[in-house]
Amino acid sequence: LRDRFVSQTNLELVTSGGDLIFEGAITNYFSRPLAIQGNEQAALNRLTITVQVKYSNRKSPDDDFDNAFTRYADFSANQNLASVELDLIDQICDQLVNDIFNKSVVNW
């Protein structure tokens, strides 16, 4: 998210006293079977990540929000989660960053 703001806006990253403040935490991280085949075996699994983000805009407090953002990526049941987990996390994080960035700059 930091990289996105620095590269796509004219804002600068500061250690304190900024106009925009993001706080967040991962609140959910799980994998579950998604598509069950005729033999009751999963054909696909889904990794889901939810983050809770509190955004404060000191210049425009009406734009503040405190929302949960959830994204997921599917993977074949033939694959071990440990072998694809890092790639899935990268995909999911990219989607989460897009969602958070878009929600925070929608009124610009």
C-alpha cells in the first residue's frame, strides 16, 4: 500500500504528522475446499485473507472509514498449500491493496 501511494500519487511517506493514516490487521486467514467432485474429493481449494483497515484523513474526516477487506485465490486440490502459498499471498495482497487504495482515494 505504501508503494502504491508513493508511485501513483504525489504524496510522500512520513513517519509522523501525516494527513492520511492507515492502521490495519489481518483478521482472517484460512484455506477451505471449494469444489467437490463426484468422489467427494475437493477439486479446488480457496485461500482467503481478510484485513481490517482503519483509514483517517485529517484534511477530510468525512472520508474516514473502518472496513474489512476480503480477497481470495483458488488453487488445485492436487497442489499442497505450502507449495503455492507465497504466490497466492502475493496475488491476494495485490487485490487487497487495489481495494484499499481505491476506497481511500475515491473522492480525490
